[in-house]
Amino acid sequence: MHADDGTAAARPGTSGNVAAAHQHVRRLILRGELWPGQTISQTKLAGLCGVSRTPLREALRMLRREGLITGEPNRQVTVAPFSSPDLEQIYAMRVALESAAVRCTVMKMTPEDVADLQGHVARMEDFAASGDYERWEAPHQAFHQALVVKAGPRFARTLAELSDHGERYRRYYTEPGRRSWERGARGHRAILAAVKFADPEASAHNLVAHLAHTVHSVIALIDPGYDPLTLGSVLAGLLPGPRYRERYA
């Protein structure tokens, strides 16, 4: 484990210590530098963040409410382990909300908005070609945010948090091999094609299919025997065909 380049920035004045510590530890967890199930002392964590124990404790309470850490206050901190039910809930909520937000957004998009989406896809594919996940993630986030932003700030905030929480799992899936990059790129291109035609239903369908493939692939890696009943029920109402309806509806 190592601190990232946010360590030096986490030494602001008193008023910013809690926010800085929260963002620093959150980033370490989402990037996998604090790994799932890892236990670390609060003293060591405070040192990594460059803050005292007092603001760190408040930052940890925020992370605990967010579900990224477990443990009691004033004791050692444990990063929330990977959990198939947690992953399933993240994506069940995300596909339902994001598909609705995409339907709202697509008809409000300008030619400039569509051009921005094309740019995000091009950047993703360029970074994927070199296997640069760190740079790929920025246009990936921007692409999905642009698909929902016109649905309203509550949609955008909630979906940003769900996406962040899925980030820990996505890294496990995306980094092992090139096949996952290529499959993801096809999904993004399909969404973009439907958006260009100003087709909200096709845009939502392609988005849901893209997210469904991602979450099923991750579950297959971390817990092959797990049957995502809740996710399947949500997908049965969003995707046509018998795959989900016959089994989960």
C-alpha cells in the first residue's frame, strides 16, 4: 500500500481537514490502494492523510455512512470487503436510475453535447489501446455523467456515488485483460449511436445492456456461484427477451 499524490494536498487549514481527509481516504479505497478487507490503524491513516485524529474520525464517520469502511469509532479501520450482494444492489439501483435519466437527457442534448460524447469515447479508446486505466477512467466518468446530467442534480449526484462505489469492482474486472476493454468499447459505441439518432429508448436499452454485462462479468470473477435475484428482477423490466423475464419476472 502506498499514498498517492493527494498526500501533500491533504494539509490545509483546520476548516478543510475533514473534507481533505475524507477525499483522500475515499480515493485510496476506490483506487484499491487500501484493499477490500484491509485493516489499518487510525494513527497510520492519519499520517497518510497528514491530519490529526480528530478530523480523521469525522471523515471516517462519513465513509462509514457511505459504506466504504466498517468498524467502531476510535478503533482500527477496516475497508469494506467485496460483497456480491453489495455489488448487486449498486448495479440494480444504477441501471434503474441511469436508464431513466438517459431517457430524460437524450432529447435535451445539443449537437455540441453529442460532439462531447464522441470526444469522450475517442479518448477512452485511445487510452484503452495503451492499457492506461488511470487516464481511461476520466473520460469514462465524463461519458456517463453527460448521459444523465440533464435529468437533474439529484439524479446526477446519486448516480455519481453509485458509479464511484462500483469503481472498486470495475477495476477488478477491467484491468486483467484486453477483452474487457474491447467489450466495454462496443457498449459505449452502441450507446453513442442511439444518442446520435435522438432515440431515448434505444439509448436506455443499450446503456442497460452495457451495465448488465459489466456487473455479470464482475460477479463471475468474484463469486461465480452467486445468483443476483434482485438485479435480475430489475433487468427483467428493462431488457426485452426471455433471458431475464423467464427466470426473474
